[in-house]
Amino acid sequence: MKTVYILGAGFSVEAGAPTQASLIGKAFELYTENSSNYDEKRFELFKNFLIKQLNIAEEQFSNVELEDIFTPLDRCFSDSIQYRGIGFGEIMEVREAIFYVVGQTILLILNDPSVSKEYINKFARYLTEKSSVRMSGAYHEKDPVSVISANWDILLDNSINDSIREGKYNAVVDYCCYISSKNKDDDSIKPGLEILGTGGFNVKLLKLHGSLNWLQCPRCMRIYATFNTKEGIHNFKDPKSCRHCDINFSEEKGNHVLVSNLIMPTFIKDLSNPQYKIIWQNAGIEISEASRLVFIGYSLSSADFEMKQLLSRMARKNVEIEVVDSCKNPDAKEAVEKHWKRFFGNRSITYHFDGAEDYVEKLVKQTTLLHK
């Protein structure tokens, strides 16, 4: 029996993470409270784009959808055409400014110490314990659990890494792609296969749209990661060069500047990056092996058609489905049930409408009782 958890934005909301719909409004709220939280030039570039190019009044900023920002920009960039007075060469500058504002807003919100993240810590410990059966070469026969996440935030990443360190395991968070540590002395970042080969185990966390703690070298395409640090945002202030390419191509040392590689919300997502191809391929394999798929805070929206086609193509006909949502209204519950039934057809679907925190609490409690 293998369970694959598929996480959407709703998984982290109860730990303080913002929804995509609330991000733009929250950015302006935080900027108004203290503009020093943001890089002034990048924020003004972002704001001017909303006013001058999108023709949006300031009182309507909070209603702007991220898809409506990134989709036209990405389409113009891919077609090498200008967008409403912004030349082809400026599009990436504007796009990076928007990404910076979005990422910095997430960082500021998640740094709020008043919001409890304990249920995410409990879920991380549960995943680590489940994955630990793969120790000492048992990974050939045992592969009970994995996580596929559509989120950028690193709440779960950090919690899994902490649970590994607390348990003093020979284990790693496995992003299931070609990963390196940003700091060469950091042994918390290693490929999953390397750890499995030494008798340890991996906790698989496949992040379909990238992660705030990832940076990528545009030359060798390595992904660099660091826990407890949102490198994708900090790199704007203090850009670093690829340590491997600086050695291999010493005559060009310092010219291999790392970049964030998040896939932004758009109807024309570019998944051509070789690292993302690996992640998506492995996600398809995880789904195909699952006897149970648990969707936590994931809406299965029409815009996410890449994920829908992956599920449609790779999910077993007899896979059991569980949907975890936060929903109290009977009519809303009925709409959710119809939405999922429409996609998964005759498969068995169980619903949990009390949110991610309640689901995790019950999951951990059930597991504890089974072990007694």
C-alpha cells in the first residue's frame, strides 16, 4: 500500500500562508505598513505595471489575479513581442520585479511568529517515520509514502529536515531532481539515491512549481537548495555564482549568477526546464504506484491542466481518493463533491471538510493507536 499526498495552497493556509487570490492585496497592505520591507525600485516597477499597463485603479489592486499578470507577459516573452509599450527586453525585468514582490510578501507573512505551524511539524514527523522503513537497503521492497506539492513555501521542507535532524537519521529531504547544497559544507542537502546507497532513507517531496529555497545555475542547470532560508528572495539582494561552474570554468569565475526558477501561476507554464521535467516525470511515477491519493488543500482547478492530465494519465482505475478541504456550507460541500466526482468518475472518494490541521491531527492519532 502506497499513499501519495498532493498538497495545494490550502495545506499551508492554516499555518499563515496566503492564498494566491490574497497575495497582491497583502503585498500592498504590508508595503503601506512599512515600505522598508521591500526593495523600493522593484515595488514601484510592479505598481507602475498594474497602473500603466494593466490600467488598474489602486482601489482594485486586491482583485488582481496572478494568472492575469503572468500569462500575457509570458506569452509575449515566448513570442518575442512587446506588451503594451514594454519592449521585449524589459519584460523579464518587470516579471522579476513582480516575482520579487510576491516572494517577499510570502516571506513576510510566514515570518509571523503568532501563527502555529505545529500541525505541519506533526505531518513532517509522520512522513519521516513512514519513510524510515526504507533504511538498510529495504527501499527495493518498501516505498510507502511520498508528497507532491504545488506550493512554493518551505514550511514542510523545513519541518521534515528538522524531524530528520531531531531523530539523528541518515536521511534527506529528496526533491527527486538533480540537487546540490548551496554551501559545500552543508550535508543536509544530498541526492536521495546517495543516501539510499549508504543504508539511509529519503523523504520524497516533489515540488512541481519550484521552491522558495531553490536557486539554479543557468549554465550547468544544477539546483541549489538551503533549508530555513528563502534563497529565491535573498538572492535579489546578494546574488551568488555557481560554485561548480566557477571551478570548472575558472576563467569566467563569478559570471554564473544563480537565479530563481519558480514556475509562476500562468495558463502557459513553461515546463521545458530539464530539472522540472525530471520532477514531473517522477511525480507521474509516484502517482502510478499509489493505491491511495490524498489531496490536501488542492482545488484541481481548470488552470492547472498539466496536473490534471498527469492524474488522468497515471492514476490507477482502482486508486482510492481522499479530498481534504475546509468547507462548512452544505451547498459548498456538494459543489466540491461534484467537482471531484466529475474528474475521477467511478473511483472511491472520501471527503474531509474540517481542514488540513484537523486531518493531520486525526492521521497522527490513528497512527499512534495502531502502534500501541
